[in-house]
Amino acid sequence: FVFFNLSLYGVTMCIAVIISFTLLLLLAVGTSISNALPFQQQQISSSSPSLLTTTNEEWKLTLNVGLQPGTWMPKRYPGWAESGGRLIFDAQIQFTDIPIRSGGEKLVGPENETYEVRISSTASCPSKFVSERGEQIVEFGTNIGGWCNSSPQNNNVLRFWLDCSSGAKRRDVEIFPDTRIFFTTSVWDNPKDTNKHQSDYNIVLEKIKALEKKKKNNNTQQNNDDGTTTTTQSDKNIFQNLWSIRELVDDSQELDFLRGLKERYERGLVPPPDAIVASNGLQMAPTGKLVIKGKETPWYIPGSEYLILGTFSTEAVVTTS
């Protein structure tokens, strides 16, 4: 009877020790994760827009107008681009540091942070394209639009507009006269920040790769050529198993966080490999989106309607002036 009591007491104590040890391990998970992820508190420094106005390059835009996935243009304007044709022409622009004087646009950014963008006076030829009516010239009114790269969510977003006074038409694809065209792309105008983000991004990729490899190799039994077998989870004692569970939880949380951080970098913090690089280190995305304003929305519906017009590509053009 005494022996039975002693055995029961020993088992109870062992269970209590195991439970206590398990709770301590689980409580330590949060602390270990926060210490293991130096990127968690990383702050993204804002970039100055000044490099856009100090580069020696102007920017050649190739507008590609036509049907795009998700556009409501055919719904607002029946028959628009239903043939699948495209309207393509170039425009050469220069970003200036002159504050906009004609009023801002909510889509582009705050008016007090919006500056003039001008159609280039050094371009070798005006904007033109060939339609069924022969060669057509595209005019941009006063040749002045506005630009801003201030965005509450992402400082790398560049938005600007140009007013197409003449309009342009090629078969059933048309830019109507006096249409304000809005351009959206990405720009990285602080080389120091860009290099830092690229370096951190590479570290994140390396960590993800290492954790995925560790996860793949964990808890798998491998038969070796010499007839031996690699130790598996079931071969470990209870304390080793508890420690392995703690590591699995840590690694899983860290991997989830790093994957989210990777997506954040890829959404705009690091430029794509084919970004256009200017002489002063500024980088611009090679493509962007075109939209125009749609119908006026009723007063009780907040916001404005914008319709996808097409896409555009960019190219840095060195000038001598």
C-alpha cells in the first residue's frame, strides 16, 4: 500500500513537472519570436521627390490605349474598343519643381505637394500616330499637367496627369477631346533607401529559404546507405519532443511573418529588375496604368468614378539642355 502511494505520488509529480515545463515553453514563444525577427520594428523612411526634378533625363511615355481587364469603358461608352484594336503613341515629359497653379487632383495627391509636369520642348517630334485617316497629331493643350509622389500607403507611388485637348481616335478606340489622362506608376528616388531595402529583402529571402529547408527536413526518417537510420521525432524522449514542438511553433510563426514581409517589399519597397534607372540613381517602374474620370457620382456617394483607359511604358531620355 505504501509502495502504491509512493508510485502514485511520483507519477503525479512527473505530470506536474511536464505541464509546468510545457507552459514555460509556450510562454517563451512570443518572446523568442520578437527577438528573432529584427525586421518587425523596421520603419520605412520616406523619400524626397527632388530627384525627379534634378535628373538630366526626360521621360518618354508610350501610351497603349484599349481594352484592359476590369475596365468599364465599354459599359460607359458602348462599342468602345470592341474590335480589340489599340491606340498607341508617344509623349515626352519633364517633371519640374514648380508648384501647380491650376488646382490639384485628389487622385494624384495633396495640392500643396503637387508640381507641374510639362510636355517636353526638346522632343524631336510631336506626339503622333497613324490611323485609317493617315498621320494624326496629339495635342496636350497648355502642355502642363501635375505630378505628386506622396501617398499615405506607399511613398513610391508616382501619379500625374496630362490634358489631351485634341483627343485621339483609331477606329473604335478613342480618347475623347479635352480628356484628362491620369498616370500611375512607381518610382524609387532615394538610392540610399532603395539599396537598404534591397539588402534587407535579400536577407528575408535567405531566411525564408533556410526555414523552408529546415521544415522540409524536420521529423522525416532517412535511411542511410550504411544501413543506419536518422533519428526521428519518435526516437526522442519527452523533453526533447517538447523542445521540438517549441521550435516548430517558433519557426512557423517566423516563416509566416517573413513571407508577409517579403510580399510587402515586393509591393513597392524594392524596384523590379527591369526598372528604368536615371543618371542620378532614380529608378522608375517600366510600366504603369492609365485611367480617366467617369461619370459624376451623386452627392451621397463618396469618391469619384475612374475608368481604366490602358497602360503605358516609360523610357529615360537624356537631354543636352
